[in-house]
Amino acid sequence: MLRSLALVSVAALAHSANAISYFIDASSYISDWIPVNYTTEGNWPASTLASQQEIVKAADYWNLQGPWSVMNKSIKAPTGDPHDYLSWSPYWWPDCSNVHNTTELTQDQIMTQCNYYQRDGQFNPDRTLVNDTGSFAVLTSAVFYNVLAWRITGDDTYAGKASHFIDTWFINNDTFMNPNLEYSQVIRGANGTGTGAHTGVLDLHCITKISINGWDTKTSAGANVQDAVDFAMTVQPDDEGPTEAYPNIAAIASHYGDPDGKYAAFLSGKEKTYPGQAWFFWNQPLSDSGLQVHIDDTGNILPGPGSSTNSASSSSATGSSGNKSNDASSSVSSSGWMLLGAVAAGIATLF
């Protein structure tokens, strides 16, 4: 069922004026609210040219990496079926005092003979020896940015890439993922579970999600999401800085407005190149604070106007979608935006 539904109808997503898509970036826990009607209709502000090019550069980057599949891992789930998704509980570490060994243990001996214990919030670095989690994370980013790049440029190559990535993970007979998370976040060791944990669903937290319009939802104390972001802006961040908050601040400014300019002022005070960030594209209207930025050939966002070759094309500014021909992707170009929800349609069958 997973494979047959992965590309099923998500037209309501693309055409609903109230729909909001929720994404989490592959490299972190950043969350964004994305108004679908804005991204599909085009006619975007000229101030978003650099952010449009950043999106296209991101798609180009991911396209050099993929495709991704559960078949790529070297360690199989206990079933022995390589199509089964597998990951290890990230916060569980080995304590080999129970083994009483006299020689150094191999990695396999550690994972099977030692007891494991939890160190909350501390990632065990060897969790990535099997990395279906990371593969799926970059898959979702690749699909997301390719669909946006298709809409921005009108180049069917990007729609074809998104379709290919989805097909490889969910549909292709040789590479598909079995529709279960039975072995997600398995606790290893002599005292291990042998099966996945209930927290294993978090491994797929980066998938496209569709949510209802919750902008006006309030807590029992009367606070809403704007109040939460306003409070977060007053908190002194740690050494990593408040970068994870930037997209959310931009989303709040876009939805509720920024009449006194406090949100734009916060962003410009912290990140001088924010008009070139991908999230600036879909969080509109939002002031660019008069900042000029450009994208270099490697995708770096730099201050200053740059050259004309490092700026998005004028057709991108208006959302022109005159498709460039690409025979391999012609079957998906007419419904390219629907690829944005295809992963969601597929994963919905897991639960």
C-alpha cells in the first residue's frame, strides 16, 4: 500500500489557500511554516531574488548526492531484510563491565555482549554506522528544494529529480522501504530490546507535514505562537546563537505583520544576510531591512549586490513557469507541485 499511495492525490494541498506545510531542515531541528498558495501562485517580491537562487543552489547540491535508499546500509535489521528501516537509539551507550573481557572487544561484540544505558541528550557517535535516519533526512530536503526549484525556474529537471528520489525510497521494487518502523531506534546490547522504540517515529520528523491553520490557537493561559516567539526573542541564546529561531520569527512577521519593524530589526541585527536565506522566500511579506545580498557560485550567501550572474533571473521574480523541456520528467511536470506532498502521502500509510 505504501508504494501505491506514495504518489497519490495531494491536489488539495496545492490548491488550498489555508493549507500550511511544515518542514524541518535536514541539518537541524529548524521548523518552517510555508503557505502553499504563495509558493504556487508566483509573482514573488523582487527582494526574494537571492533567496530563490539559494533554493536552486540547494537543489543542485542535493542532486549531486542522491538518490537515497534503505538498501544502502551495511547492517540489516534482525529480520535480515534490507528493505526494513533500521536505526539505533541515539542516546544509549555501551557499558562493557559485564563482559569481563581480557582483550579488546570488536564493534560487533560491543553491540551484542555489552549492556547499554541511557545518557539523555548525549548522542552516541556510532549510531550513524547504520544511517537510514540521515538518508531519509536528506531525501526530504532534496525533494523539498527540487520542487521549489522547479517552480522557481520552470526547469522540469528538478521535478524529475524529486520524482526519482521519491520513487527510489518508496516505490521502486529494488530499493523501496518496507512500510513499518519496527526497527527504528533499537536499543542494542545484551540487555537490548531487539525491536524499535516508541520514539522511533521521531526518525521521520523531517518529512513533509500538513497542518491545520493554527495561528489563532491559544493555550489555557491565553498565549499563541506569536507570544511564544516574542518570548524566545528575549532569551539569551547559547554559544550556537539563535539561528534556529530565525525562520520562525520570519513566519510570525509574515503572518501577523511587522508594523513597528521589530522582527525585521531582530533579524538584521543578528544575521546580515537573512534576505538570502531560503526561508526568506516563503515568509513574505517581510522587509529585507535594506540589506543587499548575493549568492556565490558555491551557494554561499554573501553581503553586497554581487554580479548579475549571481542573481536570480527576472523570470524567477515573477514566478514564470515556462517549462524547459526534459523528456525524462515530462510525465511529472504538469503536476510537479504535487510532489511536495508525495512523501507525506506515502508515509501516512505507515501509521
